[in-house]
Amino acid sequence: MYFISVAGLMFVFPLLSIAIDAIQHSVPVGMALIGKWYVFWAVGLRLLLAGLKQILQPRYTAEKILGIKGDEALLLVRELGFGNLSIGIVGSLSLFFPGWVLPAALVGGVFYLLAGINHALQGHRNKLENVAMLTDLFAGVLLLGFCGWSAWRG
């Protein structure tokens, strides 16, 4: 289920939304459209859902993704969940408040890039952590690239 949800939220749903939006409004696919939908799906819904899962079921993230056994990590995973939920809410609402897209992209991009680097530094990753690492790095680069593009175009 983890692989399906990550693939949907990081790739399938953003690409479908970009295509549908471009067709409906007869606009070319560009960075503004990519940023809008990637922020909504990858920053908004992915982090919102991850945050809820970490708050309600911290053991899943601790044991299945991070490979940490025992109850000591559960408080910390819940705290991570609060941060993810908060960023996810802002990313989700950016669809209704377009001025929030760039700030959500910046916060989400920094978060994803740092999380991906942190996963990469772990010498013994399991399959789920490898997926998290790769998708986090991809999201971080894409989102920060969008921020750079936005700053460059003025």
C-alpha cells in the first residue's frame, strides 16, 4: 500500500492534474502548472496523509520505514507527524490560495531534500526507506527548482 500511495501522490496524480488543467484551460504545460499541482499533491496531500499516519500510528513509521523497534521513538515520530500535517495543510490549501504555492514549495522542498539526504546517510536502509529516500530527493530537487525558476522569472 505504501508504494501505491507514494507513486500516486508523487507521480500519477500530479501528472494527471497537470494534463487535465492544461487541456481544460488550453495552456501549455510549464513550471507554473507543474509547481501548482506538485505542491498540492506532493507537499499538500502526501505530507498531510503522512502526518496523520504518524500521529495516529507512529509505530508504522518507526518500525516499517525507519526500522526502529521499541516505544522510545513513538513520541518523536508523532512530533514529526505534527510537522508533516502542518506543512501538508498549507500545501493542500495552496490550491485555493495561489499565493501560498511558492512558500509551500520552498518549505516542502527544503524538508524533502533534507529528509532525502538524511535517508541517504543511513547505511542500512530497508526497501521502504529506499523509496522514501528516492522520492524525497526527487521532490526536493523539483520543488526547489520550481522556487529557483520563480525567483529567476521575477
